[in-house]
Amino acid sequence: MRRAPAVVVLALVAVLGGCSTSSAPPPDAPASSAPAAPTSAAPPASNGVTTPAAAFGPSCGAFPQGDAAGSLTAIERQPVAQAAAGNPLLTTFMTAVSAVPALADTMNQQRGVTVFAPYNGAFDDARRTVGEPAFTTMLSDPSEVADLLSDHVLGRRLDARALVAAGTVTTLGGEELTVGGTAESPTLTSGDGVEARVLCGDVPTLNATVFVIDKVLLPKT
């Protein structure tokens, strides 16, 4: 169901502000000659907090390596929006976040959320799905962007094992996502029926657990 844009902007910022609870990659996903991160998740913490060693998925190797800016080790110590800004897979996602005034700062202030962050190619797919005019209009309108991003954030922090165990989760925007697969290879199905795969999951940041996914989670139209 379509939400009133102004309401979504306020709800997204308000809910985030008040929240205090603790397969190969797609053809256009960046490749890396550096060793990939481990492909299986470590035993999860009960609060959804993970570690760099727990990150899994076919595109984890595309992160900067070692202690470089944007690496798993570096972003573990950074709040989520700052961490995403240093990730080469998430430049379009961060462009969308930046379109909503104060949203990046608000995300950085949280202490327990889960973020499903579509990689750059996912936005290219969404552009083709909804059409160039509608997509361009959406990304140029902070209210529309907030509507979209609200369906990529959970108000609690979950790791892959907890996600799969839950089976379904509800986003801040009120959309129900169906979780399938396994803890080592979870999938997310949104209202439009499209299944998103995890390219790199259980990514730790200071205040959120991040899953880089290969599709934009669009609501049912």
C-alpha cells in the first residue's frame, strides 16, 4: 500500500531516532583478486552483533582489504551511514540516503538496526523495472526516497541466522519481507515478489548489521 510521502519521511526519521534496541555475484558486481571473506557465518551473538570474520557472501571480497578505509575491519568501528559511504558497492545507495535531509546523521546515531543495502547494480535493475522517468523522479524527491529506504531497514539488529529463523520480518515502512534460504545463503522477497540474494551479509558496523543485496526491495504495486 502506498504511503503518504510526508508521513514516511517523518516516520523514518522518528523511528530511527527513537530506536535503541541493541551462487556467484551478479555479472556487474565488482570483482576482486583479493581473498574473499569466509563463506560461512560464525555462531551469532544473541543481539545480532557480528564480527568481520562472520561476514559471508560472494561479493565480500570486493570490499577494500585489510585495514584500508571501507574494509570490514575499518567499518566495524564506524556508524552505518559512514561505513556505507566508504563501500564501493554502495555508492548509489548512499546517494539515495543523502537525498533525505539529516537521514545519514540519524542512521549514524542508532544503536541497533538491520540495514539491507542494495548494491549499485540493483538500482540499475530497478531503473529498468519501474522505467527511467519514474525512477529519476523518485530519486530526486526526498519523500519518495524515504519511502523506498524505509523498506530496507529493520528497527532491531539481526544476524543472518536470526533472520532465517524469523521467516518473515517487517520493515520500518511496514512492508513484510519473506526470508528464505539458509543462514549461509539467505534470500529476501519483498512485496513485488522479487527475490533478493545476499552478496555480503553479517557485515558489522558500530551500530548496525548490514546485508548487501542484489535487488532493490520494492513494495507491491
